[in-house]
Amino acid sequence: MRILVTGGAGFIGSHYVRTLLAGGYPGYRDARVTVLDKLTYAGNTANLPMADPRLTFVRGDVCDAALLREVVPGHDAVVHFAAESHVDRSLDNGADFVHTNVVGTQSLLGACLAAGVGPVVHVSTDEVYGSIDEGSWSESEPLLPNSPYAASKAGGDLMARSYWRSHGLDVRTTRCANNYGTRQHIEKLIPLFTTRLLTGQSVPLYGDGNNVREWIHVDDHCRALQLVLTRGRAGEIYNVGGSVTCTNREIVGRLLELCGTDWSRVRFVADRKGHDRRYSLDDRKIRTELGYRPQHDFGPGLAEVVAWYRDNPAWWTASAEGGAAEREE
Ligand code: NAD
């Protein structure tokens, strides 16, 4: 069994690869993994067990069709994580997002089709649905993305659908809530606030802080992806909900407590453009069809994450200084 993992040096992809290679997914204990990753500022080979003989690492761009023609054949399945993933960056430069998240996804799907490789699990996000004041989104809700990041992910989702519908390629799409866990780049809310609080700095909270998000432990997300890979159906979309829903204010309150400080460290700053107010997924489909349940409780999970950032300053100091990829080479 050979699995191709794009974006496997990033936050979620590297959790998936480490668990896979550690034998954490039944039936895949002997699987060999190829990671294809461009090593942007968000990719870091230190996230991966590079010496593992079952891991092959290829540095490259998921938009590079010639490279994909070499790399893709011979695999039995693909899990596609590679993406530009930070909403704030997409507000400054949408082009990189279209390139990787739309063109890259199409290039990968095309290469899989040509090589007869599948299933492909296309890893997407709840942000493609937009913002919902009340109730929850099922998989059949319209896509109403509000940020260039979300719009580019929605473009990738539509490409995935079209390759299934037009060509019969076995693609399965997941749309997951906000992930938390170790090794997340410090541009994202939980690591940013944690590392700033641990180093005596203030933290910038957007708007009134009452934006509502669902949070899922990264290992629960990866387990859901593995379920979709092994038991999901071609052409289907699966929402993957979290174990807790809370406002950004509530997250900050928890982080202040875990870091032993108080609200005097919080600066309320002008809201993010187009900031989605509330996300909420109806994930009954993956629960009933595939038996998915999140296993991690948010309280202890968040405490572990804060402890990890406290214990591993070398990991995040280097990424704060301008690029894990450069650091690794
Ligand atoms: P990340 O930014 O930590 O990692 C992205 C990885 O992709 C990095 O290793 C980067 O080097 C690589 N990459 C970027 N552009 C590439 C390209 N052109 N070619 C090859 N590799 C490239 O992101 P993440 O948080 O791990 O997210 C992974 C996936 O999960 C993304 O598709 C994202 O949209 C999706 N997702 C994330 C969340 C979340 O909360 N983080 C929630 C739902 C879905």
C-alpha cells in the first residue's frame, strides 16, 4: 500500500503522516508514504520522521504537472492537504491561494486521472459555506465563501466534484471545523496567542471577539480523514465537526488561564475584513455512515497544546523568524 500525501510537512498533514507511519491506522501498518510538499513558510520537515524507511519526501509544487506525472503513478491513494491556509494572508495576496488551492488541486486530480490513481481524499474546510447566524450546515448547503482563502478552497471542492462527475475519478471531499493541536504555525489564533502570552507580550483580538467557531483536535480530524479514505464513497462530501463550539473570547479566556495571566494582556483590534461571524457544521453523515466520533475533549487537549508550545520554543522561534523551510535546508 502506497499513500501520496500532499502538504504533509504542514500542521495537519504531518500529524496524519506521523500517525500513519507509527501504525495508528488499522490495516495501514505497513503502508509506505510519499510526502509531496513545496515547503512554503508553513512547511517544516522537522514535523516528519524523515529517517523512516517507509517515508519518501519529495520537495515540489502541487501545481507542477510534469513533476506530478513522475510522482503520482504507483500510489494506491492520495490525501490532499497542500494549500495556502491562512485567511489573513489571503486578504493581502489572493493569487497564491488561487494558484495552489484551485490550480494545484486541478493539476493533482488530472495527474491521478491520467495515472488511474485513487481514491483521492480532498481535504477542505467549513469556511467554504460562509457564515451562518443560526442552525448548522449540511453537506448540501450552497457554497458562499467570504474570504479569498475560503473562495479558493471552494474552487478546489468544485474541481473535485467535476473530476468525479465528468471523469469518474474517485474523489471524496471533507469539510472540517477549526483544528487545534501541536505544530501549528504561529500565525494561527491558538499558537499565536499562546506564544505571545508565554513570552510576556499582548495579544490582538479581532472586533468584539464574539465570533463563534467549532474546534476539533487535529488527531480527530486525521482519524476522520482515514475513515473517509477507507470507508467513504466516491463523489461524496463529509462534514467533520468539532467537539466544542465557542467564541474567540472564550478561547482567549482559556489561554489566559493556561498561561497564568489576565485580560490586561488583550488588545481589541479592528475586525478582520469580511470576518465570518459563526460557523456550525451538521456532521451527522460521517457519524452515522462511517461511525466517526471525536475522541479528544477540548479542555485537556488545549492544555496539552499550550504545554507543547511552552516546552518547544525552538520549533516556533525559528518559524517566527522567517520560514521553517529555509531552516531545514
Ligand atoms: P498548513 O499551512 O499548516 O500546511 C500546508 C502545507 O502545504 C505546508 O506544508 C506547505 O508547505 C504545503 N504547500 C503549500 N503550497 C503548496 C504547493 N503549491 N505545493 C505543495 N505543497 C504546498 O495547513 P494546515 O492547517 O495543515 O491545513 C491542511 C489542509 O487542511 C488545507 O487544505 C486546509 O485548507 C485544510 N483545513 C485546515 C483547517 C485548520 O483548521 N487548519 C481546517 C479545515 C481544513
